[in-house]
Amino acid sequence: MARSLRKLILSLSLLASAAFFGCAAADPGTVEMSLRNLQPNDAPQIVTLEAFASPNRWVLECDSPSGCDGLIAFDIHAEDTCALFNDGCTAERQETPIAVLHSARTDTSQIDVSPTESGLAEPSQTDTITLVHEGRLLPIAPLAIRLNAGEQMAVNVESVDCPNVELHVRASWMARPSATVPLVPVQPTAVRIPEEITEYMDGIQGLDYLEVRTSVPGLREFRLFLTQPLDHADPESPTFTQIGRLHHLDREAPMVFYTSGYHMFEAYYSELGMALGANQVEIEHRFFGYSQPEPLLPEHWESVTVEQAAHDMHTLVEALRPYYASRWVGTGHSKGGMTAIYHRYFFPEDVDLTVPYVSPYSHAPADPRYHDFVNNIGPERCRAAIRDIQRALLERLDEAVPYLRERGREYGFRYESDAQVRALTEDTIESFEWGFWQSQGAAYCGGLDRSFVDEVEPENWARFYEENIGFPTPPSFYQPGAYEYQAVTQLGYQGIPVAHLDPLLEDPGTEFRTPVEAPAFDPLPLEEIQEWVLADEVPMLFVYGEFDPWTGGAYAMPEGGERVTRVTVPDANHGAFLAQLPPSVRSEASAIIEDAIGARPNFGFGISHHVARPPHFAHARMGHALP
């Protein structure tokens, strides 16, 4: 049965550069937004589409002298998704694109509406986003834009045929840094340091900042924009802007230097920040998020190394430490903790203590060293139940493939064949055991029973995989980036045991794709860092979870180490925290921190209610959980 299309058409137009600071005459339905009245963290602008009697638009103006970088995000919402269609949700589905971008640059080519590989997209005169849904509603990927000073971007709703639907338009802006000189403090240490943090940051070359509405009560919050060289050893190197965040409490309080190792988490105040009553500064890892050169060229990737990233962090410490003269702690979860370790290795004097949480050292890509740990992790009964479920999933996989492929069409996925769907789904099943231990753990063993696989009816396979296993994503919908590049060149990654599944697998194992052709894996930098850890030279407190599969790649500790110590949180997964330690062990860990920085942490706030857990990552291409 044919289905009538419900359409929402928006266009993005780059207007003439005539500024309208005094407020030009606005068309009916026009909302004017600029940096003067649109602050970060403002609530989304929400408009009900059925109220539109005529075309409507929003105009965003850049009033920063150095230009503006930002995102415009569109989401469509409906209480009843079936209301989008004349004949209900049971009609035959059509293979209609979820999102198509018609552009002066691309004619009518179909492309994903998302930031380009080079970061921020230069909008053309007539970019039109056509949203057509023939199944279920999905959020539309945000469009990254770049405007020069005085330029305006118009967001036009040109036609609507979607009753009872809301369009949520969210705009997020940042002033573009204007300085291009290396980031160094301009004041010699003999010069008086200003008491006001903004006055101090005003004097740092290569650093721009914007004070925003705080996400942590009691602390002031600043967005930081640092100019960094691609190659810290080359004065003529191209530069890029690195994003950071500063939570300011008091210049005499300790400073926690937190890194995610990926993009910058939204409003994450760390366990140690809370426990120490500390200031906290965060930094986005180079080539993640917006912290990459523009344009991003293939030859730039060779600068994505642990040493260059450590220099990025050192530059920020050099800039801020003259002001925050108290003790500093470097920390991070998972890959963020790994990044903190590498920083300490190259610049041991930058911080007084390093506390890496659940941070592994992989010896190679698909490191088989993890196999023994995962083969013996947790209660034996629980391991057996997980693997029984994996086998049940594989035994019925051929039955599920047609339903998975059909469901994928509603996401706009275009698979090459049933064989590709099967291979991608095998990847998610192989990773099911690893993901269970990383994100759940022994407390959830009681709910494991292969009967919930055996009882699934074929017509429910697709939704079952969505909710319990992970949906197969075609490679064409996943663009590999800095994590994959680092994993295959220096960091390595976990090997997942699949021997118990071998007879049922058609395509066992997977390999990481990379954004460019990557050099061969070099184990030497991390080998040297492991030897340095064993040398017991600087205070470090490693935190691991007993049932976290990444603990199979834990750093080796020095025998009888006086400075380098390890604690393991009982029953914990990849979200282990010091506050979860038994009281006696937590007291020992607190004493280690106090000895290193002269301040004793207070973990009495309770993890479950007061500490936001850092996000965990799932590999969109292969289903492999990331550190």
C-alpha cells in the first residue's frame, strides 16, 4: 500500500555581511540570535510546526571580531510517530532517505548531514536539508558552521506537512580564537600575578576564553580556546585550536587536570575534583571533537602521537600553573587516564600526583594478553551463561538477518548483501561478553538465561538486537578517526576471546579501519612508559576494577613500590571509583593522595548521587567496547 510522504524542508543560507546590530526589521516569525543574547547552555529554541501559517525563519548573527564557530542541531519530535503517516505504521516501508542535503556544492548528491571530515563546514548560499521519514523518527545530525564577523546565517522553514510534530532548533556558538602565536604566559614569574583569573588569562598569548553559565554550583566555568602547533618541535608548524574547560574555585585550592582522552565531556566534574574541593581544568585530545586543524589534511595525522598530545597538556600547564600555584593532580578515566600517564612520563614535573582510573596498556592491536583474564573473569556460572547466550544468538543468526536488514533501511542503512549484515552482526555478538563485563558485571548475572534468545519470535529479531545486542552498522555510516589511528599505530587494543564460538562463526575477528593509511604499529613508546612506571620515580595511584575486562591489560607495578601504587575496586567494572573501595583500602588511598599533594580527599559524598560517571564508548563499526 502506497504511503503519502510527510516532509519538513529547511534551508540554511549565508546572508550578506551587512550587520544589523540595531535590529533590522524582522520578518513575521523571525527570531534573531547573536552571541550577545545566546549564551552557551541556553535552553533550545522550540517551535510547534502545526502552528506555522507561513514560512518562518531564524537568523543567527556572528558579532565576534574574529568570527564564530558553532553547531545548529535539528530534532523532530512527535508524541505519536504514527501520526506522521496517513495510513499508520503498519504500511509497507519504502527505501526513502532519512536525510538528504541538496547543496550548491554537491548538486543533489545524498550525503550525511553532519560535520565534514575537515571539521567545520563552510555553508553555501543555498544548503537545503530535506527530512523525509518513512518509518520511525530519528534525531538529525547537527550541522557545523563557520561564520566571519558580521555574517548572518538564516534557518528557514520553507514547507511543512507534519501535523502534531515539534521542531527543536538548538544553536551553540563559540567565538573563534584570534591569536595564532604559541601559547606561553607573557608574565615572568617575578611579575605580580593578578588575583582575578580573567585578568590573568587576558595576559596569556594564544589563549581565548569565554565565561559561561556554570554546570557546577559554586564554581565559575570558562570555555578555553588554545592555539597549538601540530608539531611542537617545529616553530613553523601549522596550528590548530584546542578546546578546554576551566572550573574555577579559588587560586589557592588544588588543581585537578582532567582529560577524557577523547572529545571533551559535557559538564563532567571528576571524583577527585569533588573529593579535594579543587579547581579543575579539562582539555580535549588533539584530533577529537573540534580540536583538529582546518582543513584536516592526510599528512596531519602523523602528528597524532602520545608525545605530541603530552606537549599539548604541558603547554596548558605552563600557561596556568603560575596562577594556580597549589598542588596539581593529573587524572582521567580509561583512555583519559592513559593520556594522563603519557603526559606524566614526558613531563614528570607538571603535576604532583597522577591518578589514572581503569587505564590499560595494550601490547599490540588485538592484544591476546586479555584472553586469559576474560576467560577467568567473574563467577564461572556467569561466564558460562554469557557464552551460552552468544552461541544461541549465532545459532539463530541466519534467521535474524533478513529482519535486521529490513530494519536497517529505516535508519537509512544500505547494506551490500545479507552476508555483510551477518558479518557485522557477528562482530556485535563476539563483543557481547566484553561489553557485559565492561558496563554491567557480576551483579547482573542473575538475569542471564539463553531462554530469552530461544523465545524471540522471528518478526521481533530486529528490535531484540537493537535493545540487547547492538545493531549492525555499515562501514559507510561510520567514519574512523583519531581513536582508530592511535590504536593501530601506538596504543594497541584488546583481543576478544572467541574460541568458544569458532564453530559458529563465518568471519571471526575484525580489524580497525583508519582515516588514512597508517604506519605500522610501534610498541616502543608504550614499552618505555611501562619501564618508567616500574622505575617507581614519581607518585602515581592506579585504580582498576576487579571485573573490568580492561584490567587484563593493567600496568605492571614495581615490587615494593614507594611512589607507584595500585588499588583494585572489588566487583567493579569499567566505572570503578576510589569511593567504592572498602573503607580500610580507601583510607590507604587517601593517605597516598595526602602525602603527594598535602590535602586529604573526602569521599563522603557518595558515588551514586553526586559524581557523574564519565561516558563509556562503543565502537560504532565493530561493536567493540573502547577504553
